[in-house]
Amino acid sequence: MKKSIFCLVLALCLLPLVPAIAQGRPHINWYEVFVYSYADSDGDGHGDLKGLMGRLDYIQDLGFDGLWLMPVMPSPSYHKYDVSDYFDIDPLYGSLQDMRDLVAACRARGIALIIDLVLNHTSTRHPWFVSALAALREGRLDEPHIAYYHFSRQPGGHFVPVAGTDWHYEEQFKGGGMPDLNLDNPDLRAQIKDILAFWLEDVGVDGFRLDAVTSYYTGEDARNIAFLRFLKDTAQQLKPGSFLVGECWKGLGAIADYYQSGLDSFFLFPAAQAEGYVAASMRARKPAATYVQHLERVWRAIPEGILTPFLSNHDTGRVVGLVQGRQAVERVKFAHGLLSLLGGYTFTYYGEEIGMAGAGADPNKRLGMLWGEGQPPTLAPPGVTGGDYPFPGAMEQLADPASLLHYIRSLNHLRLELPILALGQPGVAAFTDDTALLARELAGQQVYIAVNFSAREPREVALPGPLRLLGALDAGFGLPAMPAGAAGPLRLPPYGIAVLGPP
Ligand SMILES: [Ca+2]
Ligand SMILES: [Ca+2]
């Protein structure tokens, strides 16, 4: 066994880790829901807030204690990433009262609720933009909303002509009907404060997932970070302990820099997708050694911030495709297990718990949740060209203890029982080509996590002393066997993961 240098670092500088959510316990197992495709309460074929509310027992039973809703504000698009009113709920999803009811129902279950906040751009249908265009066409250049956007007479790469005028507007997500906002405008900043106050105080959500944070000021990381600090400070003043997580779709170094903003966390994009840490390590010739290298790089780059690892979201291919799991569900299970070993807040995209498949065009990744027992999913989003359901629906998987759903449920509950897995200071005790013994330390307590990366062979892992089995995950090959006397070695089945603590 090679000793990792990281265990030395771990021993020398164990810092107390302060959870990011100040009020109450931190929420560590997050579930991303596309309301449009989740659960329909009124029979119109589209998901809605009341439908989601009817599934909160399911979400809670799966061990999720945080919920991220993709945009719920009025918008002309099906995905709603182009907002036309920041102070309401899209009528397809329900009403503000439904949202307040959902907030209360989540709170009663101990589930934190955050919503997508899209501030880089609005819809072209937003009244601010409509007023600005009308004024430009009439030559009223002092109309205040013109300064909410970036209008120019110079055509350029990301500038789109305004019909009937010689003006152009900035649009970073070109062709989407999404004009970029001028986030320096003081009146707009005041509006943004009002938006945060409305959702945090009046509606009562627990925070935001901040969309496209590197596009606020494209190519200007320092200004993006400063704007994020403004958002975090504003949210903190309005509602201490509110949770803000940012979409910084960049490499590890850039993500680490963005933690300077004071935001609670950033999605760890390098862990996700087919080339990410998890899927790439599973394909590697020396999977454990490869994974440990990734872990140590991440922990060095972001030594104090809490990570937000995920495997897939609404913009990426689903996990089944990332790990060739269609004929080998144990690969999908192990990928979820491995992800959680990064530590931090894990985010699971709806439908991953049943192994839904979808890649390529965005709508393929956003199909209706399959509840099963003969219930049809919600209507497919416009533009679907693929995606399917390789495994049974949620109700069938709930009844099968060997299902993918039950693996994720066990994983989430293990993290809830042992928050040290998510929030502890991480380290690597030892590793071989295909086994690893990881460590977590929090408030003077220590646990070890033993992992067998082999897909076919059982492996033995030497233990540093007598330990007790605290929990284990069975990917389909059985549970680990604890040796007599508890001093090791521990025998792990293929893809086995065991958590061990002091005897
Ligand atoms: Ca509906
Ligand atoms: Ca922008």
C-alpha cells in the first residue's frame, strides 16, 4: 500500500470545518427537480408545484434534505431560463400560494428549498426589455430601462440587431431571446435586492442556485466574483444562513477562485459528465489510484470551501450513459457511491434514482419522471429526439430492495446518519491500484471509508487498527465481511464501499 502524502497534511492541519448553513443543521443531500417534467396534479400533462408537493414524502424517504427547483418564474420558454417576471410563479406551474404551501411543506419535513435565479439575462418579453425597445424605436434615449441592458450601435459577436432601429443588444446565449442585463446599473441593482427580498422573506425560500455566473461579465472573473459577493452579502443581510450555490461551468482552478466571493458553494463540474473524475476513474486501468489523484487535487485546490459534486444535471447527459450502465446497473450505483466520497453537498438530478437515460439535445435530458405502476410520465418537452427509461419506474424500484433507487436511498441515509462523510475534513490513508482507504475527521471524530474499485474481484483492505463497521453500500455483490477481532483486513466485494469508525 502506498501511503499518500495527504494523510500527513491531514494530520498537520486539521481545521474545524464550519458548515455553510448557519441556521440549523446543514443540508447535504440535494435533489434537482425540473417542475415541468416531475409530477402533474391537474391532468394537463405538465408537472406543477402541487404535483411536486404530492411527492415530498417520496423525496424525504429517499433521504434528500435539500431541493433545487429549476426556474419557476413566468417565462415564454418550456425550460424557463428566460424570465419575464421576477416576482411571480409561471401559471403552468401554479400560483404564489402554491409556492408558499410548498415552502411550508418542505420546512415541515426538514427539507431546504432553493430556486434557480437567472440574473445574467431576461426574456425579450420582460417588460424592462419591451419598454427599452419601444423607447429606442421612438428615439427616447433617456428611457430608464435602456440602461438595464447593453445596447450598442456597433454590431459585434454577441450583439443582435433590434428590428426597426440601428441598435443592437448584447446576448451571450445567442438565439435564445435572452438579452444580457447591465448589472452595473444602480436601479437594476436595487431591483435585484427587491427580487432577493421577495423570494427569501416574502415567499420564504432558503436560497438560490445562481445561473451562469461566469456570464455576468463575460471574461471578467474578478467582476463576476464581486457581483457574487454583492448577492451573498445581500442575501445574508435579508436572511442569515440562506444558501447560495453558483453555476461556474469551468475547470477546477477557476472554480476555486470563485470561492473568494463568499458564496456557500459552487458546482464541481470537473467531477461530472463522461470525462469527469467519477466516470473517468471507473474507466481507468488503475481506478483507485486515479480517483485518489483527483481527490487530492480537488482538496488541495479548495481546502476550506465545501464542495458541491454532482454527476449530471439538466444540461448534461444522464448517468446511465456516462458509465455504460444500461446493462450493468451496478456501475450506475458505484458512480453515485464514488461521487459522495468527494464529500460536501451532493446534488442528484431527478430521475437519476431510477436510472433514466438521455443525452444529446437538451430536452432529451429533461424527460418526464417515470413514477411507474402504469402511470404515464408528463408530456415530453418540445424538441425531444431521444432518451428513454432502461429501468422500472419509481414505485417498482421502491418495492425492490436491490434496485438503484434503494442504493441511492441507502447512500443518502448513511450520509444523514454520519454527516462527517459530507462535512468532515478529508484525507487518504492508503490506496492501491483498485482499493482505497479514505479518512474523514470532524470535531475530533474520525471515520474511514474503504472502497473496492474492482468490478469483478473481491479485495482485501488493511485497516490501521481495530475498527467497527458503521455502514456499507451493496452495489449488487453483497456486503463487506468484517474480520474477527475487527483489526482487518476487511474483505470487500466488487464495487463495495464500507464506512468504519472506532470500535
Ligand atoms: Ca399540471
Ligand atoms: Ca452578461
